[in-house]
Amino acid sequence: MTADVDSERPGERPDRAQEAVGYELFRDDWGIPHLRAADALTLARGQGHATALDRAWQLETERHRVLGTSASHLGAEAVDWDRFVRRARIADTARRCFDRLAPETAAWVTAYVDGVNEGLAEGAERAPEFAAVGLVPGRWEPWTPLGVWLSTHILFAGFPTKLWREEVARRLGEDRMTLFATDGPGTAGSNGWLLTGARTATGAPLLAGDPHRFIEDPGVYQQIRLACPEFDVVGLAVPGIPGIAHFGHTGHVAWAITNAMADYQDLYREQVRRAPDGEVEALGPDGWYRAHAHTETIEVAGAEPERVEVIETDRGPVIIGDGPGAGGEAAEGTFISLRYPPRVTGELGFDALPALLRARTVADVDTALDRWVEPVNVVLAADTAGSTLHRVAGYVPVRPYANRLRVIPAEDPAYAWRDGETVPLPRTEVDAAAGMAVMANERGLAAPLGVEFAPPHRARRIRELLGADTGWTPEAQAAVHTDTLLASSRRLLSLLAWAPDLGPAAERLRDRLLRWDRHMDADSTDATLYARLRTDVVHRLAAHPALKGVTGEDDPWRSAAYPALFRPWLAAVPRIGYALESLLTVGLLPYEDRSALVAASAEAVAAAAEETPPGPWGELHRLSPWQALPGLAPDEDAIRPGVAGDHDCVLSTSGVPGVTELFARGPAARYVWDLGRREDSRWVVPFGASGVPGSAHHRDQTPLWVRGALAPVVTDWNLLHRTTRDRTPHHRTPHHRTTHHPEENPAMTAATEPVAPALRAAVHEQKVEGFGTVRLVPVDPAADAELLHRWVTEERARSWGMADHTREQVREIYEFVDSLPTHHAYLALRDGVPAALFQTYEPDADPVGECYDVQPGDFGVHLLIAPAEGEGTVKGYTDALLTAFIAHVFSDPAHVRVVVEPDVRNEKAIARMVRIGFELGPEIRKPEKTARLAFLTRAALGLGLA
């Protein structure tokens, strides 16, 4: 950035042009993609293409997980998953389901896949993971998105829990089978709530919540906008899946889901044998019959390939048990098959997805969801007319209740599914008197469909919070999202209150915890003390003789009968931790034993606390997300922040009680859908819109997510940055502008009349005392060509390299710049009069990035001050403009350090930079000049980290 006389020539290196054509890609200030096209098929193709650019590594990770080929580049640790998906025949099921799609849905999914394939190569060039493992992007097939959906959700219903119950029944007795029933490892839940107009400030409904899933990096949800003449929808998409399935707002109707905790998958204990001809036979209700069997090879990076025999009986694929040996006798060992709806019916529910995009009323959403299959969800929806919906959607087969509980014998016809019959799905009216509906995985609307549900604490607390006000706004929903009351602590604290014969230190601990407000706040040391007590109690329960059959050396986790993939569901200590509240209440131990156990824990924890006082909960309770290939990002520590909350809080950040306070499951997104003004809606994800390590939008939402804040949902096209490419110009100058299109108008529009700078929407506006109001507005290449040509061809601007350019050449340069996603150009207006040209760029996408070590959060700027004429000649003119420019740059939390590169001869500009707070860097040589790098950090201005 230079001032008054000189400024540097903008960079020479563009990003490659997009391969996909026919759609427009815009981004807001958080890098969130907003897509617009002339029709739904072109839009789907654009969605696939944009996702491939932002999430190439994630997409390829998911494709390999579908195919069972992850170990080929990730090594032996991925073999367990590869073996499971091959045995479960996930890819084959996806092919079947694709073949049964309605033709128009199949064409829509295929268009998305075409876009993915067009963008993967470019996306892979941006993602360092590909080079790290030597992986080349493969080709997506039309059915691949269905496979991604299925592999992502195959464990949602928690069928491995049936293995745990089976072991509990065998070891502790049939009457103990559901002793540990609670929301346990491997399940996924969410919070969701609907407020009718009677409880909102605007009189229009609000829909809000947060899906709790295993948090992955990159995130499992992608904020996106999809617009064409048929619809204009914002929502949370799943990368690899077209459309918006779970959480969306069409401008007319909005919907959201939580896991219904329904049981719709069964495990059958199979008897299999090898026939003399080598084929596999299985025992069914009518006797022995020929089962499907074939062998596949799993390639393993750094190890020998592994062969797996894929067997499928009439019930379903055999997912547990190696192939039987020769001899014609029933094989010994455990053979268990999985029966799941898409494998049986060939339906996955994808026909619902395009219908949801076109929905304009609650009735439309309701009709679309009649086609939903998996996973089974509780749904809330509301529209602008005030209508509401509260129902369950999905496919639950009719079969005996025992199927839900445990592994059942394959040869017994009593446990067969009734052909074509499904359980009627519950629905209810939203309580008009209460003005709200809540869904939090509790035993509520979906109770007839499942066995284990989440404790009721989250649902009760949400109702309590919402019931306290009738003027709710979108901004105020953060108070609900981030509530940290741990209601499940009540039982343990009650036993502590009456614990007998405590020593002095334990009495002090008891008194302290009984005064505690029971909020798991990040800065609370009492929360840490409670967590210590809880952990000790869990371990003492695990050592109690009453649980000896499933703990210690007898822990089912140690059993060789089950694949390692299912061990999280079979480990006793986590099961005890999740079920602690119920285990301390009834059924397992007499009251005296429970009280004595808690007293012993109090003594132990109190003694430890005297030696090592508890620190803040947030120092212990840190995010630990899943990454397919960790360690490549330059900011790895940034994804492990300390966070408030706990398993049963509304802010459900769930560690593994008794094992670790690190948490991998929590809010994978947060959203607020406003049915009165969609532009007042809010959303946030744990990391950012980009899946590319080191990019500006890779981690920029993390500070918001940690503190419970939300980013605005931008619906005004004027406030977005167009990144669609134009290949025609030969000159490559950094810039990126906001285009001008009517708000909420998704149609492809004809060219409009040029808009004068003073009438354009500003990206930044600031009143500078004694100077006037400074507004930054996007450059319009056509409308501003004459002005820009006059400025850049002056002698003082020679270092910009356009001194001999014609007006048309200048216009062409800025039209090209307009297409770049990494560079922006603005006119700075002083009281409505153009005063400067201000350009920004991402250094790693610019030649300057080749001249120094680019750091995460670096943001480059160029500045050309307009000729000072007449009354414009005022003292401090440039400093006043710089005040506004710097404020604009640092308003984006992703920008940590400003980078400038004035000509070394421009001593006046360099002195100004130093005076402001810039730290001088080395000299660098560029084709058009020798420049001096300088850097300005947030800290230098006393701003700190955003």
C-alpha cells in the first residue's frame, strides 16, 4: 500500500479459470458460497463444482470411504472401516438406490456429480493432503452421492448397541439388558426448537437449533445458497450431496431436523457353512440355501493387501465373522448380518431433496418428507403464513420388538420383516398455547419407534428458557444455544449432600459443589471439580462387583468376536459414564452402597484437589475433531479450543465420561431461520467455509463458534463478491468486486444500467472526524473505466504499469479482476466523491507471495490516492483514508496481518506506514519495481485477535 504519489503494480498471477460454466458463484465475507443459475440442473452442477473447489480432500475422503479404499492411502488404521463398508455392500446399495430414482432426480444428481468431476482437479491443487499421501483425485459416478449419504448415516441408528445389550444380557442376566440405556457412544443427536409468532418480536415464526454430531475437519455441514428462477434456498448442505437436506430456508418456508433415535436396522445371528464346491450356504427358515459370496482385496499403504470375503444372506450382508472354512459343517464363531432399509427396498429418499428446494409452504415440506427414508428424523417446519409442522420422517419396518433390542436368530421366521409394511410415523400439532415446539432426541414424539433416547434434560431446559420470554429475536437465540446448565448433575450432588462420615477436605469439597450453580462454563473451576468427582465415581462403579461381568478383564471391548470398528459401543467405562445418572438412581446398587461409593470418591478427589487445585473447565474440555489426515494445517492448535458445556447441557459438547474430557461430539453447526425477514437469519460452523488448510476461510468461524456467536445470512446480492471467471482479458490485475443484482432475485438477469458510485451499496462506511464520511464501494469496470483510466495513466501512478493503456484496456483488466475470488477492488468515496482506488488480495494467490513466507491471516492491500483538487486538498487526507481502509480490513476476523509493498523510492509512503504502526520487512524485487515489504498486525493497533 502506498500513498499520495506512488503505489505498486498489482500482481500478475491469476487463479485458474473455472471449468464449469453457466452459473455464477458469489461469496460473502466469510467465504460462504452463494450460487445462481438459469435452471436447477445448471445450479446442481455449479453446487458440485463449487464444493469440489472448497472441499476436494473431503469429497475424495468420502468417496474412498464409500468404496472401502481409504487404506490405500491412509494405511492400516483405515482397514477396519474399509472392511465394514465392503461387507455391508454400501457402494452396491447406492447403485441400486440410484437406479430407482425418479428420472428427473437422477438427472439432477448426475448434474451435481458432473460439477464435482469438473472441479476436483483444481480443488486438489489447492489441498496439500493430496500431495502428502500421493493421491490423485478419482472420478465420481452418478451414484456416488447416494453412497456418501449412506456411509455417513449407516451408524446413526446405533445398531452396534445391540451387540452391547447382547453381551450385558449374557454376562449380567436378561433383566439387565437395558440397564445402561441412554444416549451413548456413536449416536448422534441435536437440539431444535420452533417459536410461533406469539413468542417472537416480529410476530413471525423462528426456527433454531444445532445438530450434534462427531465434529470433523473439514466440517460435515457446508453453509450455502442455491438460487435459480424456481427457488432460492439458504441452508446447511452435506458436502458430496446435492441440495439441502437437513436445515434450509427457501424464503417462504424453513425446516430443521433432529435424530429421532428410532430403531430401523436389525442384526441377525447367522449360521453359515462352506459347501463342497466352495460356495457359501446359510441357514434360513426353510433350511440351508446358497448365499451370495465373493472376495475383494483391500490395498493397504505400507502393508500387504488384505482379502475380505463378502457374504450376503437373505437377511442382509454379513458384517461380522470371517468366511467359513471347508468341511460342510456350520462354521463356529460369530456371524452376524445387517438388515437395513435401503438394502431391502432400494430406496434412500433422495427424491425428497429437489422437492424440499422447491417448497413454499409447510404442506410442501410435509409432502416432500413423505419420500424420506434414512436416517429417521424428527422434523420441525414453519412458513411465512405462520403454519407449522412437527412430525417424524423416514422408514421404520414392521417387525417384532425383540428385533430392536438384540441380535436375533436368522433361521426363526418370527423375526422377519413384514414385506412392504412400515410403522406409522408420529406427528403432532405445535402447541399454540405454549407457542413453541422442542426436539432434543428425548423420549417424546418418536418414543414408539426406538429403545434408547437422550435424557430429557436438554429438552426441558430449552422449554424453560424459551418460556421465559415472548419477544424472541434471532440474535437472542444464542442464549439458548450456549446454555450450560448441567441438570444431570443433580443425582450425584444429591448423594454427595448426604454422604456419610466425610473428612474435613471432603466436607469442603461437598460444600463447594453444593454452592456451585451447576453451569459447565469454560472459566468455571467448580465445573472442573465436579468433572473430577464424576470421573472417580465412574471408575469406582466400574470396579464394583455388581458389574464384574462387563468390566476389567471381562469388558466386551476386549472380545475378539467383534471387529475393532464396533469397540466404542462395547466399552464398559464409557457406557457407565453415559448412564451414570440412572445407575446412581435405581436398579444397580442399594442406596447405602451408592452413598458410600460417592463418599469414597469425594475423599479421593478432595485430597487430590488440595495438592492440584482444579483449573478452568475450558482448559480441560477441549475440542478434538476427527481428521482423515491430521497435522498438515499451519494452525492445528486453532481447532482444539477450550469450550463450555457438557454431555447433557443444551450446549452439548460431549466428552467420554470416565475416559476423557476432550470432546469430539458437539454442535456441528448452529442456525436461526427467521420467517419474518430471512436476511435476519444466522448461522455458524465450527471451522469455516473452506476445507483448504491455511486459507482465509479455513478457521475463521471458530472464534464465533466458541463464544456462541453467529454470522449473518447474507441475502442481498449487492453485498456478495462475485467470483465467476472471465477468461478474455490478457492483463491480470488483482481485484474482486461486488456485483449489482436485486436482493432476493435468483433469476439470471439482463444487463442493467451502470450505477453511479455514490448510489452503490457500501462494503464499509465510516465517519472520520474532521474529514467526512468514507464509503468503500465495489468498482464497476464499465461504469468506472473513464475515471480509472484517468488515474492509472498519470505519471505518479507509473508503477501500476498502465501508463500507456487505453480506456478499453483498463476496463478489460478490471473486468478480469472482477472474476477473481482472491482479489477485490473498491472506490473510496469521501462524502460521495471518488477519493482513492483501494485494492486487496490474498498473498498466497499473488506473485508477492513468492517473495516472502506467507502467514495464515496475511492480507495484502494496494492504494492509489486520487489527484488532490480544489477543496479536496486537506491536511491528513491520506491518513484519514487509511483509517477507514484499515478498519475495513480488520473487520474480517480472518485478517490477522496487513501486508504492503511500496516502492523503495517512496520514502514518504514508507515513513507513513511506520508512523501508523507497520513493521518494515525485507526489500523484494518485482518486474516493475523494487519494493519494501511492511506488515501491520492487529496487536500493533491494540485490537487483539477477533
